[in-house]
Amino acid sequence: MQHVLQSYPSHLVPILETVLFVVGLLVLFLWPDVSRRQADKLLASLASKAKSTWRVILAVGLLAGLGNAATTLIQGPPIPVVSDEWSYLLATDTFASGRITNPPSPHRALVGENTLGTPTYQSKYPPAQGSILAFGQRLGGHPVVGLWLSAALLAAAVTWCLQAWVGPQWAFLGGLLIAIRLGVGSYWNQSYWGGSVAAVGGALVYGAVRRLTVGEKPRIRDSLLLGFGLMVLANSRPFEGLLGSLPAAWMLASWFLRLSAPARRFATAKVVLPVASLLVVTVIGVGYYNWRVTGDPMKMPHLYYKEIYERPGEFVWERQPGAFSQHLAVERAAEGEGQAWWRFGLRNGWHRIWLVLFLVLSPALAVPLLFGLGTLRDRSLRPLALACVLVLLGHFASDQFYPHYSAPLTAPIWTLAMIVLAKAHDWRWRQRPVGAGLSLVALGLIAISCVVQVPAFRPDVDAPIRKRLEIQRDLEGRPGRHLVLGYRTVIYNYNPADLKGAGVLWAADMGTDENRRLFELLPDYELWWLEIYGRSVELHPLEPE
């Protein structure tokens, strides 16, 4: 399982998608009339079923949620692999237990990467992802239920956004495609790493702002959804969420300034006050959460973590010559070391743009979008395009990157892609309707890719992380309490929120003196040593020195 490679579980998946896209194009050129007839039948069927907007939203939401649940029933729940997932699961366990944070860890060896051990024991990440997983855990007994909900909300929210910008049948088609592509067929909901929550926030913002600015009378419901979307972005992907929301703010401000004086008074009551109220609540809530976790309402856990563990900065101009473990300094060659920060950002930014386009949209939608940008002359679409540009430009400035960082632009970029796909239906080449079948190519490619790659999101049977979980279950079945110690570079020292009540704890080897101090803090624990050599994992009793 290699979703840590940023995009796909295997390099073979993008190759397969490229081949399928090329084959699809050949079919369109060889049999354009047949493709057009089948595409027209598909769109006519969708149009007949898209008359009830809320039924469409419910349908695509159920498709994504149940499809994600089916993968769990067949393959079992996702297994956390990267440290970010374990950190989110700590927040999940904390929130599901009814707490905002936990008492400080008695020793830093018990605290995994990307996790604060002091002044409280909690994830360094914003709380939105942990909250949806915690809701799923309380609802169904396992965080994976939160992933099912995330997938359903993602597909439903983007469909709702599309309905405000494109025709009902194209919104329906877009909802079906995103349910398969991102709801089921991506690491966003096949791991605990996140992505869908921020995408929901972006969809609410742009679906609401469109309805507020083009309708005859704005509704408080849409104003509240706009404010809630901003709240979600602030608590999931703050930096990218801010960049992606600026065009929506411009769009709303421009609309407000064009109104007559009586209409402005109405809009102030129906739009400005509800949105402003939710923004105030968001600021207070974020400050309170920061205060509970870090002791400072102005200090986000992410920034506090960077300070106390001396981690490299978030932006390319803050790059440091080495990388650091929160347990001990680990010098290793940094990518692009010795390179000017602006060269590093420029070189990586272009790669990241292609990565986002082809992961979020697939080649079948990304390529037509790139070729059809010139057809998007409607001025009302500029905020959508600007939102995408700002978020993508933000990736040039970020030192680290994974595709879910782009989640806030999901709804804007899918809206643009579906508008281009609708226009492409009439594209001709030498009087042949070669563009009409692109919707069929997109549906076929995304469905095949999903079926092929979803099984690869689970670790191999003999992967060390699976052995770790087996050891956890084995030790939980034994009497007494157990402490597993392992070398710092390979140990999975991730623990539950309640350290005092845990029957099994995992700790990083930090040297003789620190280990002895840890053993003195936990005198009633039976000690074990974990050896990992490649894929070989062995557990041995440990005698304290």
C-alpha cells in the first residue's frame, strides 16, 4: 500500500488511466455517431431523474457512502499507515470520549510524530477531520463510519454546488463521477488522512454564494451554509481554505455593492449578519480550542508543535537544511537542499498542479478542461477560476505537499470541468461529433480506475503495520499491562487518548537514561522489545537495565 506516494496506491494506476483515456479518444474518433447517441441517452436519462434536486443529492450521497461502506465490508476498515493518520485518530479518540484534549503525556517517548505531548496530549492538526471521525465512532463504534459519512457528504455537497452553476443533468453526472472518483476511489476516504471535509467546506461556500448572488431574494439558509462552509475550511485546511474563499468574498462584496439602498438593508439582515455571526463564532471557537490544547488562544497546535520540536517551517522560504524527529534530531538529506527556496517552490509547484488535476479530476476531465479553458468566457465563472488559481499558486509556497491540501478547490474545479464537458458535447472535428462521447469516457475511466485501485489502498498481508496490530490484539488478550519499546526510526509509538487507562502502550527507544526514567514512571507494566527488519517483525521480552 503506497498512498503515501501522494496520489495513487501504485504508479500503474495513472498509467492505466492514461491508456484508458487514449483508448476512449480513439473510440470517439472512430465511431463518433454511436458515441453521441449513447451519450445523449445517458444525459436524457439523467435529466429525467434530475427534476427533484434533493433526491439527486441524496442519491449521489448514498452512492458514495454505501460504496465506501462496501469496501470496508469486503476488505476491512482502512489501516493507519502514516503518522498523520495516527494523529487524526488520537483526536478522534479524544473527541469521541467527550474531551477536547487530554492531560500531558508523562513521557515524550509515548507521543507519536505529529502529536503534542505537552502542555496537553493531542493531535497537532485542526479538529475538523477528527470531529467527523469521532462522530462516526460514536455512531457506529469505529472511525471508519466517519469515512462513510465523509464520502457521502463530499458527493452530496459538491452535487448541491454543481446544481447552482450547471444544468441539472450535468450536476447529476458530476455528482455520480465525484462519488466514484473521490468518495470511493481515492485515499481521501480509503485512509484517515482527510480531504473530504475540506472539500465539503469549499462546496458549501461556492454553492451558497452562487445562490445568494443570482437569486431574486437571498435566503438565510444559504447564508448559514456559507458561514458553516467557512467554519469547516478554517478547521480543516486554514491556509488553502483562506486562499480559496477570497474569490467568494469578492463575489459577495461585488453583489452587495451593486444593490440599491433598500435591497442592501434586506441583504444585511439576510446575508451579512448571519455570515458575520458564524465567523465570530468560528474565531471564538478556534481561539478556545487553541487555548485548551496549547494554553494560548492565538497559538494553533500546528504552530506550537513546530516550535517545541524545532520542526522545519511550512513554507519554502522557511526551509531548513535537515529534518528533525520530535524525539531526537535525525539528520538526513532534504529534497532540494542547497537550492534557492524560490527555485524549489517553482519546480515543485508545476508538478503539484498536474498531480492535483489528474488525481482530483482524472485525465478524462482534466484534459478537456485544459483544452476548453478558452471557451469559459462567462464573467460569472471568474471567481471559480480564481479560486483554483489561488489554491494552486499556494502550493508553490508550501514546503510539504499532498493532494488533499487542494481539497478546498474540489467544488470550483469540478464545476469548471462539468461546464467544459457540457460545452464539449457540441465539439466537432471535420464535421464529426467527437466531443459528445467524452462524458461516457469519463464515466468508464473513473469507474474502472476505482475498481482497480481500491484494493491496493490496504497494506499487504505481511506489512509491518499489520503485524503491529496483531501484536496489539495479542497483548490486549493477556493479563496485566504491557509496554512495547522499539527503535525510534521504526517504532509505531502511537497510543490512545487515555494513556492511564491503556492496557498496551507503545514507546520509542530514547537511550538508556530516558528509557530508565520511562520504566520508573510505569513500574507495573510488563516490558517488551519490538524488532523490525524489513517486513520481519518480532516481539521479545525486555529486561530493564
